Amino acid sequence: MALETVSVVFKLYCLTVMTLVAATYTVTLRYTRTISSDMYFSTTAVCISEVIKLILSLGMLTKEMGSPARLKSTLVEHILCSPKELLKLSVPSIVYAIQNNMAFLALSNLDAAVYQVTYQLKIPCTALCTVLMLNRSLNRLQWFSVFMLCCGVTLVQWKPAQSTKVQVAQNPFLGFVAIAVAVVCSGFAGVYFEKVLKSSDTSLWVRNIQMYISGIVVTLIGVWITDGEKVLENGFFFGYTPIVCFVVLLASVGGLYTSVVVKYTDNIMKGFSAAAAIVLSTVASVFMFGLQITVCLPKEVLQDGDARLLE
């Protein structure tokens, strides 16, 4: 897929929105998993976000096609008459569904700042997947950045931030295991989706629709397997509040912006956005959750900046 030329203003817009969405999503999700109220089912939240992303992608494809006739023709050709393509996009759908559920589990057991920094292990994981799946090579500086990032994350796990004012049962070990699973899923699914996108001239929004259709099916199965009995007893939207709905919306917008970045911007901008989001979520955690910053935490926040060289 050819990279389209866009204005500096649009790039700054993408940078600002991505940064705010990433930081706000992490902190808000953490908040919804620590308040003392009826806890909503994370599996239903992931499912709803897939539905919203599908609707938004359909809207963007409608705008891209320009006419109902072209839209209908495109949907018939690439959706109804392309079961193999749907099957191909079901792979990242499954992986992303697992990743999103692991994010909910991790933020139920870890501070937002620790989560943000540790989750950046997805960068070396993505680097390895890129080498293995896309046959690309990394230079010495890039591998050194991977090493520095791993050292920083080791500091987080060795001496994590001190306890916060959040008074809920937490299991840090379970949180780190969830992040590890999410990291592997993020690296593999991201590179796989990039490979699918660049292997044909099919519209980005068509690819998104194919993936989100599969994602809805996969997440519905996840709801049934994980929380089926509880959902039947309490309802699909049990525990939903305006702030929970806001989290779901942020997840949807964030997912779409990942695709937009692939098409309109570059990886340097995406890396800058991720780094800025870490800073914002850390500051927000201090005020919202009483996070106490230790000597170790700033070290890996700074070291995470070295990892930007990989992107």
C-alpha cells in the first residue's frame, strides 16, 4: 500500500489524538477496574468495541466509495464472495481479542503507569516478529534499544512502584502474566496484519471490516465461554456506567487509529505518541490512584524512549 502524502497539520492532529486516546484509555480503564461497584464483564466490553469499530469502518468505507452502488459492489466482492479472505483476517481477530481481554486483566491488577511501561515489551516482540515474518533485518542500534528496553522492564518487575490508595484485591504476578500474553499477541497480530495489508491493494477499511466481522464472532464466543452464565443471569450490559461506555468508545477509536497510522503516518510518529502517552498516564496515576514514583520507575520510563528508535 502506498503511503499517501498528507499535510503537517494532519500529522499533528493524528499525533495529538493518538496520544490523548492511549493515555486516557489506560487510566480510565484502570479506574473502572478499581472502583467499588458492580463490576462489568470485560469480555462484553471487548465485544462491543468490535461492533463499534465495524460500524465506524463501514462509515469510512461508504465515504471512500462515494456511492451506494460502489459500496454494495465492494462489500459483495470482498465480504460475501471472499470466505478465504475472511478466514485469513480471523487470525488477527482471535489474537487481538485475546490481547484486549488480557489488557483488562492486567489493569485490574497493576497500576496504569507500570502497565504502560511494561507493555512496551511489545516493541522487541514486534521486532522479532518483523524479522521472522517479514524477513527484515535490524541494525546494532536497534538491537541495543531492545536490550535497554528489556532492562527497564526488568526494573519494573524487580522493584515495582509502591502501593497506591486503591483498596481492591490485586495480584501483580497475574497482571504481569497477562501483560506477557498481551505483548506476544500484539507483536504477532500487528506484523501479521501489516503483511496482509501490504500483500494487496485492497482498501484499508475493507480489511478492517473483514477483521471486525471475525472479531465480533470470536468475542461473542469468548463472552459465552468466560462469562456465559453470569451474562444470562445479570444481562449483557451489567455494571455498565457512563465511564465504562467511555472506555469502550476509547478502545474503538484507538483501534481505528492504529489502522489510520499505518495508512497516513509513519512509525516515528506512532512511537512518539506511545512515549507521550506513558508520561501522561503516569502523571494521571499519581493524582488519581496515589501512585508513588520510585527511583526505578523513572529509569524505565526514560529507557522506554530508547525503544522508539525501533519504530
